Amino acid sequence: MRLCAGEASVGELADPFDMALPSFMKHVHVLELSGLVQSEKSGRVRTCRLSPDALVGAEDWFQQQRAIWEARLDRFEAYVMKLKKERAAAKRPSKTTSKTTKRKGTE
């Protein structure tokens, strides 16, 4: 989230995490390889920035997945509502039940 506000040094980015700087640099390297982050070294300071264009592909994928899951959840909701109606109908007494049920001992 920090890089959303602008460029930051690796030290600034690593500060909130309880890990050694070399380990953190491995994570930065993976982000660089994926194209999500760019970094440049100036003297002893490595500065990182987001590459928002690289996020377009991920955003498209998320939108597709959202559409798929919303459709699935809509179908699931319709199924659950159908089951509720069926169970409610099964609990109601049938209209065809005879009102002239014979009582014990009246035969």
C-alpha cells in the first residue's frame, strides 16, 4: 500500500516488516520480475515505484472472476430459495387432507 502514495526506498518499505533486508529484497526482486514494481539504485539507496500498467492484466482477470462468481452465487441463491419454498410447502398441511378423520372408538 505504501507505493500507492509514491516512490519509496527499500528501507522505508521494509521497515514495518519483521524480516532481514536481504529477504525483503528477494520479495522486491520477484515483484520486479513480474513487472509490478520498478526500482533504481542511486548510490546506496534503491528506490521502488509501482508500474500501474502491469496491473491492468490482473484487473481484467479479477473482473472476469467477479462476473463468474456473481453468476454462481446468484444461481446458488435461487436454488436455496427454491429449497426453502419446497420445505415450507411440505410443512403446510395438504388441502386434500380429509376433515372427516375418524376418531378412535367411533367406528
